[in-house]
Amino acid sequence: MRVWVLWVLMFGLWSAAPGAWAGFEEGLAASREGDRVSAFAAYREAALQGDARAFGMLGSMYLYGLGTGRDYRLAYVWFSLAAEAGDITGERYRRSAASVLSYEEVGEAERLLEEYRGRLKPGSGEGPERP
């Protein structure tokens, strides 16, 4: 009886894992299949849930216009968040995005970055620490 209760409890905890994990994995699968639109949607969902693994992926999709329109400001935002979360390439790609932005556009991107920092949902355990 105890083993059964323990098994049910462990399955319940596993099945209650944050949805961001699923979103990121769905993004990887869609990307492998060449479905950039679905990959973009899945990575965006995971990133907005705070899954830092999706930050750089989303930045790349904005930088190269994969599954979405090319948007260097949003690429800057997501690469900045990736760098803050410990992605070692995030800073380099943030600079790449910034290199095609005007001074005013970098200012806009910085304002967007602050907005996104406030919007991200902590709790997946993968995103940057939030107060």
C-alpha cells in the first residue's frame, strides 16, 4: 500500500511540472521538423513562463526572422535576458543585434527589456531570478 501511495504521489508531482518545460521541448521538436512558426510559438510560450533555455532560441528566431518577422529590438531583448540567465553566447548575440540598431532603437530595446523583465513569470526554475 505504501509503495502504491508513494508511486501516485511521485507521478502527481511529475505531472504537475511547469508547462514551460513542455513548451521548450515542443519548440525543439517543431524546429527539428522544420516548422519554424510552431517552434517560435512554443519557444515564446516557454520564455514568457521564465524558461531561460528558450530566451536565446527566441532571440535567434527574431534575429534571423525564423517563424516570425525579423525584429532586432526583440532579438536584443531576448539575448540580453539569455545573457543575464547565464547563456554564454547571449551577450555576443545581443551585440550582433545592437550593431544594426540606431542609438534610439537601442534605447527602445532597453525599455522593452525592462518591460519583459517585469512580465516574465518566475517559477519554472529556469528563468532569471526575480524579486
